[in-house]
Amino acid sequence: MKRAEVPSWLELLLATQFFTICTTHFLATRNECNLFCTQCEAAPRALCCHCRSCDHSTHRVIQIRRSSYHDVVRVSDIGDILDIRDVQTYIINSARVVFLNERPQLRSSGVSISKASSSSSHNCKMCGRALLGAFRFCSLGCNLKGIKEDMDMPVMVESRLEYGGKDIVTSNDNVGSSTASIKDSCNDNNEEEPPPKRIARHRRKGIPQRAPFF
């Protein structure tokens, strides 16, 4: 995903807790909240099947699933509304899915996480988890963190100053260099400066020595 392609509902999706009992339909059967509406940002964000039929029947709703106690979503449910080309996908129960958030990495057999990650040719850019293919992130959460990290990086802003018919490119973080460039431009426009005068210094004569008498 790129900065301009991040939808407003993605951060809400990653912060929502699923697989809880719906408080609105507490006494109903199949009241587990495992649905999310991408068009509504008002609470509650996690919906059950009864909430969907009542208030979100015409909205785009995606279903959240569980894999080893972690939330996943099928690529077929989200691939057409979210760019996931940089996120590692997995096949679970004959369906290709992506994880919503970063999964904790545990130490195994006395090998540290950093050493285990370095042995893989592909790793997540945010958490370092080993990836199966040429992807950049292990989950949608790490992908969003990577986008936010790129947005926090300072961007070089260039401005052009005109002096004497010449364009001088300067940056906002290097004012000193721009001043030096202006001075150099001034020297180029003016005539060549005469070389500094040399002060003639007379060499001091030494004390004359007479030839020895024989």
C-alpha cells in the first residue's frame, strides 16, 4: 500500500476486538461479533450476523476469521478494496488469508529471534518475522506501521532562487550552503578580482667575512 491508498477504515479494523458476544443481541443465537463494516465508523465496530441483517444489509461487510488464536481475513474478501501486494499471504483451510496484526515471536531451542530471522532470505520490515516469499510485511498491521514510518521521515523541500539570471537550488535544512552558493554566484557575475599585491622584502645582508691571512 502507498500513503494515498490507505483507507480510513483500516486503522479502525486493526484496533477492533472481535469474537466477543454482541451486547445488542445478547440472548440471540450466533451472536459472536466476527464482522466489520467498511462503510460505518461509528461504534460498535465489531458486528454479529444479526447486526448485519438489521443495519448493514446494503453495506460492504467483511468477515474476520481465527487461525491459531489470531485474526485473519480472506484475500477474496478484502483484495478488491485494499492493496495487499506487500503483505505475506497464507493458505489456511484451503483459503488464502492475511493476518490482521503482528504476531508475537517466541524463542525456540535456545535460538534468538534475530538469528532465526537472519537465516531467512525474506523478513518483515517492521518486526523481522521470517516470510515465505518476496513480501515486505507479515500482516496488515505491520504494513500500516511501515506507511506511518515513511510519513514521519523528513522530506527534502527544494526551492529555487534567482540571482543574476541564474537558478540556485537550496534546501530547507542547509541554509549555510545556500548562502555560499549565492556568494559564488556573485563572484561569477563580477569581474575577476585582481591578485593580491606582493610586498617586496629586501633580503638582509649577512656580516662580511674577510679571507684569512697566511
